[in-house]
Amino acid sequence: MIDRLKNIIRLYYPYSKTNINRREQKKTFENLLSSNTNDQLKIVIGSSQKYTEGWIPSEAHFLDLLEPKTWLKYFQENHIDGLLAEHVWEHLTPEQGKTAVETCHTFLKKGGRLRVAIPDGFHSDPKYIDYVKPGGHGYGSDNHKILYNYKSFSAILSECGFKVECLEYFDENGLFHSKNWTIEDGFIYRSIRYDERNQDGNPNYTSLILDAIKL
């Protein structure tokens, strides 16, 4: 219902704050893309506000994971070196999630990297699960469609032609695992190292973080 009202506002009030912000986001993306002089092309999916140097931020209203034709406006297939998505896939249904992975695979170069962070369905703290689960009490969880774990999401990535490496995750026994990873390959805020909720050294609020390399 809320999304429907937003669409009505965008249609009848083209100079609304929402529409102006959208135009600015798209313009920023296009300017950064056209002026990119880096050796690698690296795109942040679904985040126009948080990104690091060398990465180009995008939003779904002009670069939609479920609509490959929106990507073809800007990229050729097998063209992108790196893709980064922090807490995006949980907002998609399982079917949409697979479509989104296929889109990433289509536009990444062979050997290109997709780094994904999503809420961790195997997290050992029940309060965390209640916070991030579909319909939970956390910010944005009212729009969450699914709660993945390292097994279920790795399976989707592998099926779509990726080699998967889990960087941070809880296993089915509630044990937390982590590997060293570099921010140059994609910065994840909601991680054991960078989220201030983990300042005591414990994985209080982490994400399931995976690297998927296109085969």
C-alpha cells in the first residue's frame, strides 16, 4: 500500500522531493560512470549514499536487478569487474533473488567478483533473528522476503555459475566464522570489523558475507 502511494506521488507530482532525489541519484551515477578512469569498473547495487572510492553507486529505479534491459543502457554483457550489494537480496523473493544473481552473472566479466552481504539466518542470537527476519521489528524488516543462511545462498550462486567463498557467517551449530577480506573488493559496514555494535569483539550484529567469482 505504501509503495503504491509513493508511485502515485511520483506520477502526479514530478517535482516532489522523492522525484528530485531520484533524478539526482541517476545523474550522479551517470556522471561518475562517464568520468571513470579506474582500471576496473566497480558498481554498488542499491546504494547511492554509502560507497567508497573507486566504486560507482546505483539505485534500483535506474539499474534494476530484475530488469536486465536497464543494465544494457549502460553496460555490455561481460563488462563489469566488481559488483557489491549490502543487504539487498533479503528484499527479493527467492525467485527474484535467483533472477538478480543471473543478472549479475550476465554483466560481470569472467573472473569478476560479486560481493554480497545479507542478514544471517544461522546467527546464534534469537534477538538478532527477530530483528532481521521477514516481518521482524528491525528497520526495513517489514519488507524482508526471506532469511538466507550460508548454505541456501551459496547454492543459488553456485547454480548460476559462480565459485563461492564465505567470508563471514554462522554455521548451523551457531559458530561464527570469518576470513580476512579487503575493502578494495567491496566495503561492508554491517560486518564483524566495521559495525560499532561489535566493538566488544563479539559478533553481535554481523552479516552473511560471500564472494562469488564468475567462472
